[in-house]
Amino acid sequence: MLRAIGGQKGYTLIEIIIVIVILGIIGGISFQVVAYGVEAFKKSSARKDLYDQGRLALERMTRELRDAKELVECSDKSITFNKQHPSLDGVEEIRFWLDDSNTLWRVRNPSTTPFSDRLASNVNTFQVGNENCGSPSGISVDASDSATADETTGITIANYTVAGSDRLMLVGVSIMNDAADGDPAGPGEQVSSIKWNGTDLEIVGFKLTTDIDDGRIEIWKLVAPSTGTGNVVITFNRQITQEAVAGVVTFTGVDQTTPLGAFASDADDDTSVATLNITSATDEVVFAVISSEYEALTKSSGQTEHWNEFFQNTGGAGGTDAGASPTVAMSWSLPGSDNHWAIGGVSIKPSGSGGGSGPAGSVVSLELTLEDPNESDNRVSMRTMVNMRNVP
């Protein structure tokens, strides 16, 4: 209502306040509408990015699987196959797999000298379907643990629990055997015995670094260790002058008569990558242990690491990977130029028939789910079927 004040008409203070309040409400509603629209646009854009990543990854995998000549390995989240190289007169091995950081990879030559290409990020699930798909083998890791020590006569990994059936215990030890070179007292610092709850383990193999006083790895085994909780007690032949790293892994589903393949080992100085090719089959699992002087260790993609310790001047790590024919490359990178390393490993054989690989079944289903890392409810799923026309 307009009021006459001093011969002029105007609004009262109350009317002005009411108008301001109304305008504020309208402005707030308008802001919410605009903000919702912006948020919807961002979500839609992120969803399109996820869809584009997944579509391109599926197209790449489909194109290559159509030309597969042999299905090497098939599990619920990876597939390995041989295909004819488009320009070279030969066959190359290709693996598609999803790692623990939700990245989908294409790996060329996974069994020899791997070269990895990233196909997609933010992949929540990658499912492979085929009549041969299952776990890569009947072998599973039941438990693992590790410990470090220096200037000591032994290491104990306490309160370790063993369970399951068809069991195998493997212990890996990495020693900075500084007193080995020209040692008048004997063969240098090494493990003299390992016991699980009082039962002796048996040595599988060992390897010294190129300069024999720069490092040593040992692998010990115990088939069918007793179940329960107890201590893994590692005793050295004398007090070591520097450091040692020890790890234990127990497996289930292992052949109890011939649990391991042949021990393999290698050593070198001043290289950026330490690699060991271990002979295996597609239904097996490979296990490797490494020791390094002065350098921390970083595992290669595809491997499962069960321990990795850098203690003072000594690095020690142990890990596994799915078996493949004819070999699997286990490798760790070392950052510096002044490093000395030794590595050893074996393949582990499954009990029974294992499974998860073979030529039969030419149709493969691939399913991807990608998830926005900032919005867990924003995800896309897609699936396709591929006929591997060259696989019988």
C-alpha cells in the first residue's frame, strides 16, 4: 500500500521487508533448481565418460578375442589366450585382467616379457564367462605373515594360523649376508633350520647375489603342516651381522605327493628390474622370493604380494601369480642404480584336476561394471558375447 508522506507516496518498511523475504525465497528456490541442474549435468557427463571407457574396452577385447587361436587360461576376472600377430609371423599371448586398484589391463606376453596397456579405469567388476572359466587353479592362499630382525640368531613369526585341506607351507627368507665374502668361518650366514610348531621344514633352494656378501634368499617347505595356531621359528647358523626379512605363506588345494615344480633362481647387479621366469602350467600357481641390498622393492602388475619389507639396508618380498604355460615372469623393480639382488621361485601343483583353462568352448561372455569414484551410485554396466572363431 502506498502511503502519503510529506506530500509524496512511498512503501512502508514492512512492505519492503516482505518483498525482500519473498525475493530471497524465490532466489533460493532458483539456486536449488540451477544447482540441481548442474549436478545432474556433471553426473550425466561422468556417466558418459564411464560408458565410453567401458565401450572402448569391450570393443578392443571383442576384436582380439575373435581372432584367438587357443584359450590358455580363463578365470572369473581374467582371460589369457594366444592369437596370430597381425604383422609378425608368429603367435602372441594376450591377457585381459582386472587388478586390485580397479584398473582393467591388456598385457602382451604375460608369461615372458610383459608389456601392459591400460584399457579402463574405475572398473568395479570384470566378469568372464566360458564353460572352462573358474578359479585359475584349485590352489588358494590360506594365510600369510612376515617379520624382520637384525644382528640376531633367528626370527620368529608368532601366532600364525594354519587351516584348510591339502596344505602346503612355504617360508621365504631374505638375508643381508654381509660376512659371506671370504668368510673363514664357513659358508656364510644362512638358515640352519625352520620349524612349524616343532616340525622341521625342508629346504627347497637358495640363491646368492652376484657378489656373494650382498644378499641371499632361501625357500623352505612343509607338506601337510598341522592345523592350528603356533610359531614359525627360523634359526640361523650363527648371529647375522646385518638384517633379515622372513615371510610365510600357507596354501590349500596342493598336491600332497608332488607339490612343487623345479626351483629356479637368478641374480644380478645394478639393474632397474629383477625378473625370474618360472616354468609352470595353467592350473598351477608360482611363488617367488627376492632379496635386495640398499633398495626398496616394487612388485610388477599382476602379482599378488604377500609381504614386502625394507628394513634398514635390506629389502625382502614374496609373492604369487597364476600359472601359465610355459613360464611365468615374476619381477620387482628397484629404484636406484646401486643395487644387488637375488631371486628364487617355484611352481605349486594343484591337487586333483584343477581347472579353469583349456581349448573347449569357443563362446566367451564379457561383462563390465564401471563406477564413478566420486558417486558410488553412478555406475554403468555392459555385456557382450564373443565367438572365438578360430578356437575349436
